[in-house]
Amino acid sequence: MDIKNITYKDYSLCSADFINGVEFLKRGMISQSRHCFELAYEKISYDDMHYSKYASFCGYARILSGDRSGLSICREVARDELYDGDVFYNLAKAEWYFKDRKHAINALIRGIDVDCMHPGIRDLCKELHMRKKAVINFLPRNHMLNNRLGKLFRK
């Protein structure tokens, strides 16, 4: 996964530090992005609507700069998140960074539940070759009934 392939939404309501962090991250300037994200994260209160977003970006930037503690930040903020697809996108990328496909897929599934139109989540699902669950989950995926019902439901 290429860190420069970053897909996020509009951040016009976010702090200048956060916006600068996103720009540095897009350019692959990890240490600068980490610094900006940490500034934004430290200045925000837990009650703020952007808290989870800032924390997840801070955690993801830490991971990219070699600090494994960023993963626990990403996991912690995703635990209670109900609205922000970016939080799950960052968590999925963090899990995938450590080659944990199972947890990355789980983060993507939760992200789809929160924001099914998030372009980053959708792209990462394709990149990880994530498939939908089998129609009849107690039968093998290649069972004749699953194949036929799957084709019917897709149409």
C-alpha cells in the first residue's frame, strides 16, 4: 500500500495544524505530518467533534514514523466511533501496515457500516481483495447454492 495514495474528505472545518498534517502526509513527509497531527491532537478536547479524527491521524502518523504505540491510539478511538469513516480507514491502514489482514478487514467492515461511500475505504477493500460474505455462511464459499444465490443477489 502506498502512503501517498491518500483519500480523505473535505477538512475545511479542521484546524490549520491538522490540514497541514494532511498535506505533509500526501507528500510523504512523515515526520512533518506527525508533528502537525500531534499539535492538532494536543490542542483539542475530548468533547470536540474532531477528537477521534485528530487522534486517528496522529496514531497513523506515529505508525508511519516507526512508533508502534500509534496502533493502540487508532484502535482506541475506533472503539467508540459512530460517524467518521476516516477513523476506520486509518485503523485499517494501521493494521495492514503490521500485516494483520484480519484486523484490517474488520476495521474496513466497521468503516463501511459507518460510511459506505468513503472513497478510501472502498479503494482499500478492493486493494485487499475483500469479498462479501457467502450468502449461506455455513456452506463453503464454492458450494453450488452459494454460487447460484450469490449470482442472483448480485443482479
